[in-house]
Amino acid sequence: MSVNIRIEQLESLFKLLIEKAKNEQIESISVETDYYWIIMSSEWEDFNSDSPPEPCVGSLVDDWESLQKILTGEHIVTYLDYERFASILRAVSETIVPSKEISSENNYDD
């Protein structure tokens, strides 16, 4: 099974998510963590292996600093920045509404 993700739809979804935060008067989010576990791309969808994937350590501080360099023009955008951005989005999501709260409420419409 595959998923066809259109860039236009990604853009629309992201705008809606940003709009939701703005409507709730969220102007900034203070993430109180740096290091996180990440599974390498080559392993994260390999369910045929006899052993579970080995997690690596990522750094939100490093990710954010790298992304900030794009905004200042010091770096150009690379495809690795999708992973960095995804990690930041995950941290933002967990800061706004931790997944443990969502799973206990079973309400995804908030």
C-alpha cells in the first residue's frame, strides 16, 4: 500500500495547523528538551528484520540552529531539513498536547 501526498495538500494542511495555533493565541512554544531518539530512515519501515531498529540520538537544538541558518541565508534548503523540521514539529506537538493526554482522552478534534 502507498500514500500519494501532494505538495499542495501538505501546504494546505500546514497552513491550517498554523492557523489553529494562531487562533489559540500561541505565539511561541518553549520546548524544554534537546535530545530525542530517532530511527534511521533505512530502518524505520523495515518490518522484516529479526531485530528491532537501533535508535540514534538527535538534537532539537542542532536541528533548530540548522533550520535558522536557512532563514538567515547562511545555508540552502536540503532534503535533510525535512527530517530536522519533522523533529521540531514532533517536539512542538508534544509540548502543546503530549500524546499521553491525547491517548487518554481519545479525542483528536481539539
